[in-house]
Amino acid sequence: MQSFDLIIVGTGSGNGIPAAFDSWNIALVEKDVFGGTCLNKGCIPSKMFIYAADQAAAVSEAAKLGVHAHLDHVDWPAIVQRVFGRIDPIAAGGEDYRSNRCPNLTVFRGEGRFVGHKVLEVNGEQLTAPHIILAAGARPHLPDEVAGLDQVPFHTSDTVMRLPKLPERLIVLGGGYIGAELGHVFGSFGTQVDFVLRSSMMLRECDDDVSHRATQLYGERFGLHRNTREVSVARAGDGVVLRGLSHGEPFVLEADCLLVATGRTPNADRLAVAASGIDTDASGTRVLTDANLRTNVEGVWALGDLTNELQLKHLANAEGRIVFHNVAHHDRPDQWQAIDRTLVPYAVFGHPQIAGVGLTERAAHAAGLPYLTSTKDYGGTAYGWAMEDSTSFCKLVAHRETRRLLGAHLIGPQASTLIQPLIQGMRFGQTVDEMARDVWYIHPALTEVVENALLDL
């Protein structure tokens, strides 16, 4: 058995090792590509595809502005090469750096699994350390209720962005952020896209008004099969055929590509954490921690998609900073930092773009809070008017008595940017009156939709 000062499992947010650990003897375990999901299979490549898709979609939408244009050709192989021709060298460079230029660090390539108390086995080698950081992320969830899924070729977000050619027809299982984003990519490039949803709504975790608008707009662009039951898939030549019930009525879809986008499952079970006595949720897949990101086993910490339910990279990065700080100060609990997930924002880079932070109106109502709402359309601002925008809006939920924002929800162009001043105002406890009147909003910028919603409150 090899002993180290610190073992880190996962090279996503777990790879941000600060200089404070330069004197520690560290083992770094990685079973997949260096850099984690965000760099290689998630946030970064998908946004590079989405930016190209946004340009393609803008062509078809330009006629309302008097600009009559058409899309000649989408060079899918060139798009794939632009994305991964830049990303793959970053992952390779990160592995080379950790393997060859960090004298205090040993890289173990393979899947780590606990075989005893604070003992990990990787490719037959056993490792132990007084401090272990688990940052092993999550994997695509494969729904058990879809009959025949194990008998057909399918893709997940891990693989679909590396398709050798653009599919003519695509079925997307799921209407969450992964499906919404990748459906937009392929649909904008000319693929016929059909969504198959178990629920009645796209992006159902968003505020209800946002979900309704997103469902309406996606339904205008794509096939949308909602409230589905008894879904099964089977081979159809080189592709797949999907059968099921939608609102109780039978439907059949054929496609040359099936994308399973039904969420992601944390990897605690793959790590066999139970062998070290580490607590998980009821599913056995998510590691449980306290606010300091400690597990119940002394010296074992966890961060990122493995432990938090939101599975967002900016949250994983924040957790990584906290874990490394706390491990470096392991003997000084009075200096430990804690994670606060009450105001974690999110964005969906589909078409339209969506962003949110805090409580939805549904959650505020369920909590019995005295609240009021304000909804203002992009089209009510000069810039939104210039865009001929008739579908985008900013919705705010505020506490009626404290005058502080409880939640903010936007759907429309640049929602992920427009929400930022609202996040900051909420974080620093400003009232809606202070946020509306104590700062200047540039005219005629799109931020006026935020100002208008605040003034309305």
C-alpha cells in the first residue's frame, strides 16, 4: 500500500490545487479525460457549439428586421474540429503538466474504488492518506423506464458533440437544460428535432411562467411530445424507432440518432464509498457533506457534482476553493470556510436563453411568504423594441415586507448576463427600491428591462 498526504479523486474542479500544497505528497486519480466534464463534455464545448448555432438561428430570424438572408451550408466537421481541436490539447496539456512537471504529485490513471477505511484501489494498487478529496463528478442518467434502451445505439451529452456527421433526424429524450441546449444546436443546423418529455413542460424546474414560455417557443420550432408514458425504442436500420403514448394517444418517431438527456447521476456508487463508511443519499450515488464539505468520515471531503444537487460548474469551483482551504487548515477548524448555496444562479443557453436565481413564485407561495411579483417584457424597452422582441421577459419575486428580492427569472437574449446585477443586489441585501433607484441603468441598453421590473415593484 502506498501512503500519501492527500489523495484527490477527479481532475475537474478537484484539479485546482493551490500552491499551499506544494510540499504535500499528493496522489491524483483520474479514470477519464483530464479536466472533467465541463472542459471536455459539458459547459465549454457545448457553449462553443451554441454560439455557432445562435449565428445560424439569427439568419432565419432576420427577416422580421428587413434583412433577408439564407443559410447556405453548415460545415459540421469544421465546427467539431474548431471545438475539440482547441479543447483536446488543453486536456492533454493538463495531464502532461500534472504527470511530468509536479514533482510532489503522482497521477494514477484508472477508476478508484474504496476497498477499506480510507483505502482506494486503482488498477490493483492500493492508496491511503489522512486527507482525501472526492471530486469524481457525475455521469449521464439512463432511464430504466424506457424499454429497449439497452438494445439500440444512442448518445448522451458525453458523446453527441463528437458525431462524425450531422444527423438528419434527432430524438431527444428529456426537456431539461442539456436537452434544451443540444436540441437548439442541432435544430439550428438543420436537423429535424423531436423532444420526448415525461412532464408537460420544458425546463420544468424553472419558474412556471418561464417554463410555459420556453415550452411554447420550443413547440414552435420542434416536435414536442409531452406527458409521455410507455416509451420504448427499437432499432430501425441504422437508426431508431420510438413508440409511446403522449396525453394517452399513441405516437411513433423515427430518427437516425437518439440523444438521452435525462439528467446526470453522481458517481458515489462507482467509487464504492460505502466500503469506507462514507454516508450517501438514499440512492447511494450522492455523497453527503456538512457545510464545510466534510463527509462523516474524518479527513474525507467532497465537492462538485458528486455532492451538490445543482451540478453547476461555478458552484463546483467555489466548493473546490473551500475544500482546499479547509484541508490546508485541517488543524484549525476556527478558520474553516462554509458553502452557502441559497443564492446559486443558473443559466440555460438554449434558444431562448434563460437565467434564474433564488425562489420561483411557486416556491415562495409554497413557503407561505408574503410576496409580490413584477414581469416586464424586453419589448417594453427601447433596445427590445429595436430587436422586435415579443416573447422575452424579466420576472421578479420580492418579499412584500422586507422589500428584498426573493427570486429573479429571465427568458430572452443575454439573460445570463442581464441577471448579474440582480444576483449582486440579492447577495448584498439591497432592497428592490435601492436596486432600482440608487444605480444608473444605461439608456437604451437592454438592462432597462431589469430596471423597469424593479421600478414596478
